[in-house]
Amino acid sequence: MFINSINFFRGIAILIIVLGHSYWVAGFDGNASDINRTFMAIATGGTSLFVFVSGFMFHHVFYQRKFNYKKFLKNKWKNVGIPYLIMSSYAIYKAVFLKESYLKLGDIGYEITNKFQAILFYYGTGFHMIAYWYIPFAALLFIASPLYLKFIKLEGKKQLTIIVVGYIISGIVHRPEYNINHLQSLVYFSPAYMLGIWSSINKDLIYEKLKNKEIYLLGIIIGLGYLQGVILNHPDGYHKAFFVYEGIDITIYQKIFIIYFFMVFLHRFEGKKFIVLDFMARYSFAVFFIHGYILTEVMDLLEKYNINYEGNILVLLIIAFVVTMISAIIAHLIKKVIPNKSRMIIGA
């Protein structure tokens, strides 16, 4: 059964992800004020929302269709892996042959001296393009599907125990430096994926218990954003090496409340039709692949002509929305031109 509100959620999730990548283009200074710090703390880390939706759909769609592991992986290779290879090609060509950016990887601890190694490194990590690290990480999620199938079959209390323990570990582990250690990302994001699965199983209970409580969830979100951004002076995301302790990651916990805020709030509009949200949701995965190219080209132009300006939250929101919509429109046009091949190229 199609759940309209989760479709809307997917559209909002990709918009938040694009927003989190648009700070530089928007000239947004997260340290300019307490409001900016709080907003940045809330807006950063939107990947958790995308992972949650993926977990939700894993149970609601794939599990309900009598899950076939080989078929699942084959489809993911076709609809995720091949688009990743294709969409990465120009960015990697540019990094390796035009800019020779790989020669600077030693600055982050990766000494790469030849072009072949650089190509393998970029494809293996996704470091060549904004957000592309997600695909090698997602590949691990797909491969680990049998574990999540076992999770689905557990009784509710055991599921919740695993989720809680997982989130405790995530809060200590943090996201990896430069998003390169994908095993660490798997540890960090798996609780959000399992929360999506659990929420799909228990969606009716969630809607019942949290009905009309969005204002309280919003208050907690703002409070945690203020705690992270202002009191702890950490408006950006938490990144570190796996075995280094650097405090507790507030972002991952704050996103739980954002997840349920949107899940419950959007459920109010289950029978409604929002054209823009539906459009963004329909092309959300294509937007993921395309938006980095747009932002990168704009950043190159700003640097080339030495254009500097100071934006605010409104400017950031407008730029994120415009970039998301342009990306979705490009995806729509590609789908119109090559309807039978577009999914293998841009994932939609």
C-alpha cells in the first residue's frame, strides 16, 4: 500500500540533505549568531532521515513482497550501483585528469601517487563528489539485508532493545572523518535504518500515540539544536575516527525527534496532493546524484570571479529549494528523453 505521507517525507529528506550541502554557496555562517548555530545544528545530518525512509521502505515494500536476497541485490546494482558509476565518471575524470585533486589527499592521510589508484579510491569512497559517499555505504546496507530480515522477525521488545543499544553506540562512535570509513557509517546509521523498519511495523501505534504532539516534538528539536549549536558550540556535524572518544553526538538523537515530527505531521495530509513535494519525492534519488554537480559548478564560478557575500537562513532555504527543484527538473527532462534508460543513469 502506497503511503502518501512517507512519500512526502522522502521529498523533505532530500531537500534537507541539499540544504546541508548548500552552506558555502549561500554564504551562510553557522557561527554568526545563536539562531544560526541552532538552525545549523538542526539542519545538518539530514542523511539520518534518508536512511530512516530507506529502512521504512525496506520493510513496507521489499519485505512484504517475499524478500529475495539475490533479486534485491541485482536490482540495487542496476538502479543504484550503475547510476553511481555513470554519474561519478565526469567528477572523477575532473578530479584525476583535470585538477589532479588526488595529489592533495595526503592532507587527509591518504597518499595516492598515480591516477589508477586515485580512480579506485574515488569510486570506493565517493570522495569525488558531494554526498556520493552514501552509495558505498548504502552498498553495505544492502549486503547486510539478511541481518535486518532477522531483526524484523524479532519480538518488539528485542527490536527496541537493539535500537536503543545501537543509538548509544552511534552517539559514541560518531560519523567517520570525511565520510570515508563506510563500516563506521554502517555502525552509525544502522539504528536509524532499524528505526525505520520498526516504525513501518508499528506505524499505526506511532500515529495514535503521537497524534497532535508535534508541538512537543518541535520544542525538543529546537532545545537539542540550541544545546548542540550554542551551549556545546558544535553547530556542524560530529566526525571522528572510530576509536577516538570526543563526547556524545547530539545530532543522531535530535534527528529521532525530527523523524517523528515529520512522520506524524505529514500523516495529517495522507489524502492530500502536494505537487511540489511529490515532484521532489519522485526524483529524490536523482536529485541526490545531480545536486552535487550544480553546487560544485556554482562554487567554482564563485571562486573564479572571487564573489563573496553573506547569506542568512532565508537565502540558504531559497538556494536549497532552487537547487533541489533544478535537479528534479533535469531528472524529469532526462526521463522524458530516455524513459527506458534514465533509471540506470540517474536512479529515477
